[in-house]
Amino acid sequence: EPDFAERIASKLGAVSTRKVVHALDGVDLAVRKGEVVGLVGESGCGKSTLGRVIAGMLPATEGEVLVNGRGRDALRGAEARAARLKTQIIFQDPMSSLNPRKRVIDIIGEAPVAHGLIKAREKRKLVEDLLETVGLDPSMSNRYPHQFSGGQRQRIGIARALAVKPEFLVCDESIAALDISIQAQVINLFMDLRETFDLTYLFISHDLGVVNHIADRVVIMYLGRVVESGSVEDIFEHPNHPYTAALLSEVPSIDKRHRTFNTIKGEIPSPVNPPSGCHFHPRCPHAFERCRIERPALRSVGSEHDSACHLNDLPERPIFNNLGN
Ligand code: SF4
Ligand code: MG
């Protein structure tokens, strides 16, 4: 549909890695133009894999990525390159994603010249403008990455992404490695850039607290499957899935945000050999017999609110409050 800048549809049955782990299992995710979708789950749930597939860095062995309703993988030549540039990914660790031997002017300015978006003589002007846009001093363009702080390096990474005029940014734990005070600044930068450049975001995070600040819609993944998705209000005020409820009960106060989910009962099972039925059943306080046998389908539980849990078939089911209890 025309109102979808990015439609990421898939029957991503499997994404092969060296071990042929089925990192994603039947994931179907749509992101509307201008929206911020938060993709949340514990490490190993497949959220980074999904981000890389969407960003065109990893092929999906099944399924496809649709951009404005068209299959991106079927595009060829100049059209394919243009489509690829429209989606950029920003990683967690700006140090390892910036070439230490290159100056900032080249880190940011090389791609737009190489792709013919600007002429070589326009490079310095573009880079200086972008440095200003991301809150850095334009006179720093001749420096190397190691001459910047972690937060500044992440701003350089953001400027590099912006240099090719993307419409859609995939942010994979893009603030997770930064100090808490710097995290807030970079979140604000992302929100400002959304307005200025009309950006759409897939914001991947293990941190529901961060996602609550930034997202319009939230998608919760567990072991390669989407278990719940809905508006940020639905997810935080009326969670349906026991896993979402468990995550919410783990959201620490803002000053202790670096805590992880490890107080949810039990370990995350291996994605190589996931549990039968509902993947969450060994850790779920509400599990019953059917959960071990049958995979729950993702179904509508409200307006644009989906959940995959057998509890929804019971005449009386527990209602979770916004503390996840
Ligand atoms: Fe828990 Fe069963 Fe729902 Fe899975 S389907 S989340 S095990 S109640
Ligand atoms: Mg990850």
C-alpha cells in the first residue's frame, strides 16, 4: 500500500548462518512510513538477525523484504543500489564500525561520492553540515575516530548513515554501549532527526525502558518468533503475552537501566534446539499442557494488537497490569 514506506513481509522460515540455525521463524513485520517500531527481546532472540535481513546485509533463505510494496531482492542494477541506500543500519559499537585509519571526512563523505549523490568537491561541505546536524563541531572533520569519545563516535556513525539520504534507519542496540547520560542525548538526536529528515526507524533494543521513550509500536520477539506486537500504550499498559509481562516486571528504574532480563525464571533455551510448542513454556508461569504440544499462532487481541498465547482461548485468563504482574 502507498502509505507503507517499508513493508517487511516474510515467511522468514530460516536464515542460514554457518550452523544453519533457524534464527527467524515465520516473522512478518510491517513498518509504516514515519513510524518508530521498537523490536525487543533478549539476546539470541533473532532481533539482530532480523535487522540485518531488513538492512540487506543478510539474505533470507525464505521470505522477502518489500519496500513500498516491491520485493527488494528482485531489483537489479541502479534500482537495487538506490533501494539499498534507503535503508541504513547503525550498530552498537561505533568504534568497530568506523575505520580507524580513515579521517571523519572520508568515513562520512566517501559513500555519497561513490554513489554519485554528490560531486567530490561537495564532500567537505556535506560532511561539515552533517557533523553540525548530529551535534559535532564541523572543524573536527579531519580527525580520526580514536580522537572522539564513544558518544561522539556514535554521532559520526549516525552522520555516515545520513550521508546517503536514507528513509529508514535500523538501529541495532545503537545506544546500548553508551553511558546512561549520553544515551538520553543520542535518543533525543534520533528523535530530532526523525522530524528533520522524515525518517522511519526500526529500533532494536533489549531495553524496554528505552523503547518506551522512543517507539510508537513495539514488537516483542522470543527465540526467533514474534510473540506480541502493539502500540506502545498497549504493550506497556495492557500486555497480553506472559513473556511481555515478564519483561515489563524487569524494567528497572531509569537509573539502573543496564540491568538485564536475567531474573526471568530459567535460562534462554538454545535457538538451535528450541522447546516444543510455545517456545516460552519452560519459563512461563502460566504454562499448561497444550503449551508443550502446540505452537500458539499470532492472533489479534485488539486493534493492531497481536499476541501468540494459548491463554487467549481460555474462558478466564490472567490479566497483566502495567508492572507485568
Ligand atoms: Fe505461556 Fe502457554 Fe502462553 Fe506460551 S502459550 S506464553 S507457555 S501460557
Ligand atoms: Mg544483538
